[in-house]
Amino acid sequence: MFYFLIGLIVGLIIGGVIVYFIIRSKKTAEAAKENLSTKETPFINPKVERRKENLAKLEEMIGKKSKDEKITNDEVQKLLKVSDATAERYLQELESQGLIRQFGEVGKEVYYQKV
């Protein structure tokens, strides 16, 4: 009988703790949901913002160059502190926008000039 009472008391305590945490997590979830719905500023992706800033810097650099000056991938890498592939993507995007034109096909021979 003694062990039965101890088991019952322990069970009630554990059950109470479980119910407490369930109620608490529901309140926390509701509060978080409310905070998300009341925020006035939209989520800003830092990668997207950095990309926009880098493209703006690159456009500014291109604007300062004359039409016969070369723009190289290495130059873009150093200016923006990005990888070779990222610099190439930026240059390709500006080429697709019609701001620059690519000369050469592969490697060190490739350069760009302002249109």
C-alpha cells in the first residue's frame, strides 16, 4: 500500500510537470506568432542585400571607366572581395543587362568593356 501511494504521488508530480510544459510551450508559440504578425519590417535576406550592394559597387566602377578600358574578373574579385565564380556571375549579369561586353572565351584572355 505504501509503494502504491508513493507511485501515485510521483505519477501526479510527473504528470503535473508535463502539463505545465505543454501549456507553457503553447503560450510561447502563440506569443511568437503574434510577434511575427505585428512586425512592420519585412524579412531582409542579408545575402540578397549584399549582392545588390556588390552589383551597385561594380556598376559604379564601370561607370568611372572609359569605353576602351578593360574590366577583368580579378579586378572585380579584389574590389568586392568575392570568389572567382561570384565575380564571374556578377559580370555575366551585367553583360545580360547590356552594360558591358565580353571579349575572349576562356581564362586570362577574357575581359569586359563598357558598352
